[in-house]
Amino acid sequence: MSGEDAPSQQPNPPTGAPQPLTCRSLVLTGYGGYDKVKLQVKPFAQPSLKSDEVLVRVKACGLNFAELMGRQGLYEPLPAPPVTLGMEGAGIIEAIGEGVKNLKVGERVIVMSRSGMWQQQVVVNAKRTFPMPESMSFEEGAALPVNYLTAYLMLFHMANLTPGKSVLVHMAAGGVGIAATQLCRTVPDVTVFGTASASKHDIITQVGVTHPIDYRNRDYVEEIHKISPKGVDIVLDPLGGADTQKGFNLLKPLGSLIVFGAANCVTGQKRSLLALMKTWYNQLSINTLKLMQTNKAVCGFHLSYMDDEHLAAGIAALLRLYAEGKIKPRIDSCFHFEEVTDAMRRMHERQNIGKVILLPEPKKQDDKMAAKK
């Protein structure tokens, strides 16, 4: 269970007195294990908004692998502790700055930020606030930005996915993996190789993986070469280390390797120097002459450093695909803020199939009693 910096029972105000406003947030108090992410309940005062800002009451937040890395001190864009975690969420606008013209109070929105989203009320820039379709749930809204934008921009803006291509998707049952697979399915005749544990193969096949590979018991390079001796056109690499070199070698001529993570660095709860050294020692090192001789491309992608223009265009494209029924975020599970340790553990141990969602509102007593039965 995760700790709380504030008491769970607050003193009752005098009869007839207004209930004090509070804000629940999940704060990284230092680098380390699950216990470093703590639920804090603090007094909340209406903020003074800048002209381009909006205040949003958050209804659902997304959990990403970046937060697992950030907890261990391995995620560079995250400010030093203490810091509120979270990069994406969905909720309702409660106030707007005087310069905001395209949004209104009461509107359901998707919101993004480099950090700070894991709290009940959040102030964000209007440029990173996007109206949600009425048919989209808050959980789906929170699941869309990081995973689907990452997959969309890599596949269509970097790798130029076209009909007949083949793609290797690592961690195919994760948030980015399912997003990438669904997006590949929007293009005719795309072959998807997806790595995942055997217990997840039925589901990722339903999502659109053509050839599931049990990476725990099979060499995925050998398995791909059995089906496609020349390799693949696109490799999406969230792993790093030796897997990046394998991905480069798997590419066909004119193929693209896109590196967007270093999941191999995260092993146990806390940072492992051995895992770090192993990952970086085995990291791909290549020069431009080698790229010319092999006719291959190596790209890097990091959503936190993407400009607002590309983010807005990507979200607009994804919402169109959602409205057309071509993509739909798969929600693996939802955890209240009190259960953040369970949520992080589920992702850390690769148990999830789809997105893990955090809910800011307090867990009801009925929910707690049901969980005990």
C-alpha cells in the first residue's frame, strides 16, 4: 500500500461552516521504490490564471513507463523531487484565462503536461488542452495522448508507414504497443510482428498483431526471419541496449529504426546500476558511413520535447480516427490514488494489457469493502 503524507481523516468543520477545499495529488518525494510516491491532501485555493491557462478538475490520469523511470531518477524531463507526477489526463474545465477563446468552462477536455497531472485540480496551457468527443470516457481520454501520439508520430511522420510494409512492435500488449498496432491496422496490408508473453497473444492478435512472438521463450530475431527472411521495414524500439542493435540488423534496406525508450534500464523497484551499465554498454553505436552503406535510417523520438504544433495536429488526427471507429484505447485497469503502488507494480511486472489509469477521486467505502471480499 502507498503511504499518505496527510491524514486520511480530516477534522470536521463546525456545523453550517463551508467544507474546506482540498486537492489530492501523487507526489514523488525522492528516488527509489514504490513507497516514494505518496498521496498528499493539501488545502486548495482558486489559482490566479495567466491569460493562456485553464484550470481543469481531473477525472482520470494515465500511468506511463516514464513515471516508473522517473521514480528511479532515470527520466530527464522530470523535475527533481518533490514533484507531482503525471503527463496526461482528462477532466472538466473549471476556469479559463482571459485570453482563452477556443475553450469554455464546463467543457470536457484532454490535457497534457511534462509533469503535474496526477492531481485533482491542475493548471495547464490552453495549447495542450483539447476538447473531448462526447462519446469518449474520461478513462479513454486519459489513455489517448502519450501512447497514441507517440505511436502516431513515429509511424506516420518519421517512418512514413505505407501499404504493404512490415513493423516490429515490442511490448505489444502495453499502451504504446496496442496504440501502434491499432494505427497499423488503419493502413492496408501492413504486417505487424508483436512481442509479448504467451498469455497475451490472443488479445494482441485480436487488436491486430499478425505474428505474436513470445519473447520470453523465443528469440524474436529468429522468429521474424522464419517468416520474413529479409527482415522488416520499421522497428519501434522502447527497450534500448542490445535490442537496439538487433532492431537495426532486422531492418530491410530503406527501413527505419525508431528508438523511443530504454525499458531495459528498469529491472527491480529501485535503480539498478548493473542494468544501466549493461544497457548503455550494449547501446547501438553507428556512424553516417554505415547508414549510407546499409541504406537504413535510425531515428529518436521523445514526446516530452515535441512542439505544440505537432501535438495539436496529432491529437486532431487521432480524434478523427476515434470518431471513425478505427482506434479505441484499451483500458487494462483503473486504480484510485490510494492504490498507486498496485498500479505501478502491475505495469512494472508487465501484467497489463493496455492502459493503466489512475483516478483522483477518493475510493468509496463500498469499493473498499468489495475489494476485501
